[in-house]
Amino acid sequence: MFINRLTRPKLILVKKILFLVSILCLLYSCKEDSRATAPFDSYSVAKKIRVDKGAVVSAHPLASEVGRDILMQGGNAVDAAIAVQYALAVVYPNAGNLGGGGFMVFHTGEGESYSIDFREKAPLRAHKDMYLDSLGDAVPEWSRNGHLASGVPGTVAGTFLAHRKFGKLPMDQLIRPAIALAERGFAITEREAGGLNNYAEDFRKYNTRGSAFVKEKAWKAGDVLVQKDLAETLKRIAVQGQAGFYEGKTAELIEEEMKRGGGIMTAEDLKQYEAREREPVTFKYKDYTIISMGLPSSGGIMMQQMLGMLEPYPISEYGFHSPAAIQLMTEIERRAFADRTEYMGDPDFVEVPVAELVEKSYLESRMADFTPGVPTPSAEVSAGLMVKEKEETTHLSVIDEEGNAVSLTTTINGAYGSRVVVGGAGFILNNEMDDFSAKPGAPNKFGLLGTEANSIQPSKRMLSAMTPTVVLKNDKPYLVLGTPGGSTIITSVFQTLVNILEFDLPAQKAVNAPKFHHQWQPDLIYVEKEFPQAAIDTLEAMGYVVEERRAIGRTEVIKIIEQGIEAVGDRRGDDSAAGY
Ligand code: DON
């Protein structure tokens, strides 16, 4: 598809030559050649800071500054992360949120690791077939847009649980900057203006009341977005605590919104919501310790599977962006996604064979049919265990002076979630119900499939791909990273880790470099626009189908270096680092 100007015989000849080249590459690990093919400088947009004490990277400069200020006021990394999360709910309506959920991975300066699950839950009135029509076919519109698409939000409960356990400064001090931004307004970026304009029609269609996001004329960069209703909601949370969201006026406003719009969430759902502390997924990869999020996110387990499958191969010798490295990682990703589809779901509802899935011998057996240079068709890769009978998310990374590291990914799922703004409360509700499997074989928004393990049940949490991760080197924080991107979250974190740990790329290049992605089904390698053409050609000659797609991820990395802290934001968004 990329060489479509050639006649067919010539194309076949070119493909044959490329195939031979690819084999040579595989044999001789064409490290230097492949590096030369990547026009690196065109994506080396620098969003890097070097600081000594503490750093924050998030999707918006104003939010990163809020986090830095909290650190400078004596707050720890958890305080800063909470303040950034509330600020993002104001300055980054696309994904920042009160009406969504997420996961926090926390590694303390003393060396302990924790994770908090504040994933949304299916409302009590949800049921397995709620997105199927009378013929039994899944109706994507119902799970993706409007009132029926929302799970019970977890973000506010998550921040309060994190604060109760680890916070240092009072909660109202952490929410105050967000209140000021909502009340006084702030100048929106060009990217945000574009987003609000793109979805203006949806905001009109799915809302029962007007909102701050809709105005007569198109938005443009520099316009001031004032969110009075949101400021009031934030004040209720600052004054009443968690009950300021899950009970009283805010809960009433949510219930009324649901009634007006035909949704099913009730005040009872909100009252029952609880964030949970979970055991983080912790494992060794060579000299590093990886700490990531466990179920109901698939991210941590898949990271352990993928790095485990990778470990026996000398990938650093193959070279960054070399066809050999991309092919190996693609085949690993394919196998891990097949397992995700079959086995993973909310551990409070389904038994997931986690220990078996990450066992070394299992991972070795999973790669037994891998052949360099030859694709394994997804149709031949089913889930691997012999089981007995029976575009939006946002990530932020923070490190403080004591070495406490927070990796936090939250989401309302699609861009501007369900596009439903709670009337009188000013925040957008998620469309996370689409992360459930509406029916086996029916792909969700990200093309992901699922089985019974991820079917809808009242109060169940939908499976996630979010992968907030902390990496230790010699038991000390080395990397704090994560990204949005739906199913590509897992492969973006995987690639960023491989880029840094194996190919020794500087953090900014590791983030900026064009990415690829394979998720078992559909059986394609997705690549970003700037992906090196030579590598694409070689992979196509091997028999892979390669498809270009929009940007993959917005990865925020903090890296501890000898001279201090390096924090980098992704070139793909308004992302920005701040520190001191
Ligand atoms: O939890 C998940 O896996 C998805 N709801 C994440 C959605 C996402 O990353 C969209 N952002 N681009």
C-alpha cells in the first residue's frame, strides 16, 4: 500500500529484493543501517527539563505548573499528582476528569510500592446484553456516546483514598488551583480549540442542558474558557470531601442528568462507589524492577508477559527500529493480546489465571512457534493456556525530593468521554462502558475483543489497558512513565521501555520516535505517519500487513539521571514538564 505507484511486476521484484534485504538484516543485525533510515531530527521536538528536586509531566502546561507549585509548597508526589489531576479536569476537558476513573502506581522513597484502582464500575442497573439490539447485534453508539455509555466515576474517590493514605497537605489546598482555573478561566490552546470545535455537534446532540464547551462561534486559540458550574462542583468537593461528589447536590445533579438523558446511573450507584487498593504487579526485567498496574488493568500483566517473552532475545543487537526488532516485538504483542482477550477481566468477578500467564516456562512456550522473518497469522494464535474445565485518557508522572514517585493514568475513555456534561455540575461523564465486551466477537472502540471474562455485570469494573509504571534500577526510581491511547497504551509503554532500557535512547527520543502497534486482532501492524519507510517495506515483504494510523500515545517520562531529574513531555500533544 505504500509503494502503490509501481506496476505489479516491478512491485513483486521490489518486494523480493526487500525480503532478501530483510533476511540479511536479520542475519547481520542491521543496527547502523536501520538507524540511518529513521529521519530522527524531524521528531526531536524538545519538551525536556533538567531539574534537581522534583518534577511533574502532564498533558497541559498549566496543570504541570500546578503540580510543581504544590511540590514547592512542601507537598509530596501524591499531593502534586492529586492537584494535577484536579487541574487537568479543568484545563484539559478532552481527557482530564472528575467524571472518569483511573489507576495510580506509587513507589515511596522508602522503597514500598502501592497501587490504587479507581476504575469506573458498571451501574447497578447494567446488564450483560444492554448494548445488543433485538437481533442480538452490538450497537456501538449505545456504549460509546450519550448517557447510557457512562460507568460510575471513580476519580474523586481515588484521589481521596490516595490522600488519606499518603497525602501531606490538606486536600482543599490541592483542589484550590483547579477552582481558580475554572472560576477565572484560562486561555485554551490551539489543539483544545480544535477538539472543542470537532465535537461541538456531539455536545449539542448528547446534552440536555447548555455547557461551557458550547458557544455560538468556533473556538480559537487564546479564547478564555470559564467553567462556573465546574468551579462550584470542585468547591463542594473541597469543602465536603468525597461526599461533595458522591452524595448531596453533585449526586443529585448526576441522577437528574441521567433521568433527562435516558441513562441508568443513580444516586445509589454513586453512594456505593469505592476506590480500592490493589497489589501492584512487580517483576524483574534484567537489572530492573518494573512496578505496574494489575487487574482490572491488563497493562501490568501484559507488560510482564511481553518483557518476559522478550528477555531471551538480544534485541539491542538488532538495532532500534530495525525490522528484526519490530518483528519480534510485533509477535510478542500479538501473543499477549490474544491472552488478554480470552482471560482478563475484573478480578472481583472473574478468576484470572494471573500466575500461569506470567510464568517463565509458559512465556517460553508461547514463543516456541516464533520464526524470525515470518509472521504467525493471528488466526493461528489463540489464547495460550490450557485452562482446566471449567481518544480519552491522560497520564501524569511526578517525582518529589524524597524520591516518592507517582505514575497516574486516568480516563473518560473517548475524547470528551460520552460528551455528556452533567447539567449544573459542569463536568463530562465517561463512556467507559465501551471497554466491556458487549458481546464476544464485537470489537470495542479500540478494536479490542473480549469474552465472558469482560462481559457486563452490575458493579463490575471494565477491563482497562492503562499502564502507569515505575521502573527501579538498583532499587531506586529510574523511570516514571505512562500514556493514553486505548489498546496502544500497552504497546507504547512496552516500546518506550525497550527504547530506553535496550536501545539506550535518550528519554525524549524514546518518547518522540514513531511507534508501531499490534493487538492480535485485527492482524495488522499499525504504524505512525513518520515511521521509517524502509522498515515498513521490509515488514511488508515478510508478509505483514502494515497500516498507517493517527498518533500513538502521549507518553510522559521522568528519568532519574546522575545529574538529577530529566522530565520529558510527548511531542504529540500540549504535554509539558515542570520542575524545580
Ligand atoms: O482504560 C482503557 O483502557 C481505555 N478506556 C483507555 C482510553 C484511552 O486511552 C483513550 N485515549 N486516547
